[in-house]
Amino acid sequence: KDRNITNFRFNPDYRFDMILWREVLGQLTDAFYVKPSISYLIAEGFGVGMDAIYSQALFAESAPGQEKPLGLELDFHIFYASEDGFVAGFDYGVLIPFGGMDNLGSNNERIATDVAGNNADLAAGTAQRLRGYLGVKF
């Protein structure tokens, strides 16, 4: 394995998702992501939104599972913001991991497989996160 740090690393405070990069992998490096988003204001100050984030390693060797695709994360938002600065909301995210997130162990080989040939006992599982927030902007 290459132990030299020669690639660009995003600032660790750069947050664009809820689960994969924020909680599992840490800062974004040696990968790319695509994040289409949509939001809709239902009434003045109150709205909903959704983000879909696809993440992929640039090189298969950079991912724990030795595959490029890392995962698809869907984040849903309900928010309220008043004119005097009060903000509140709920966020829900679900991460569907792909082969790049599997844990191959120290020998970097897929050992146990199920009937379909998928990595059975080392496959990454779906993750979820729910977050609520209250605040005042000033």
C-alpha cells in the first residue's frame, strides 16, 4: 500500500452529507461525489428538501472493499426559519453502502460468499441518522 500523503484533502469541517463522510470515512479525499438537491417552500419560512449523494473512490485500492463505488445516501429535510432568526428542523438520512465499503479484513480478499456470490459476512450494512435542531441566527 502507498503510505505517502500526496493527494488533496478537503477541510475536515467541510460537511455536505449526514452519514458516509461525516460519520464513517471522515474528510473527503481520493474520491468524488455527486449531490443533486431539491427543496420546496410550503409556506413562508417552512419547507422540505431532499439530497441524493453518490460517492465513489477514484481508485479501487483506496476503498476498504477494493471497489470504487462507496454508496448512495438519501437525506430528507423539514425546516422552519422565521424572519427574526429562529430556525428549527429535522433531518433524516439513510446510507446504502456499495462494495467499496465492505470490510475485507487484513488479507484484502473476499472470503465468505452467499448463493449469489456476494460477500456475506463482511458486507457493509445500511445506516440511518435522525437529527433535530433548534437555533437562533444572529
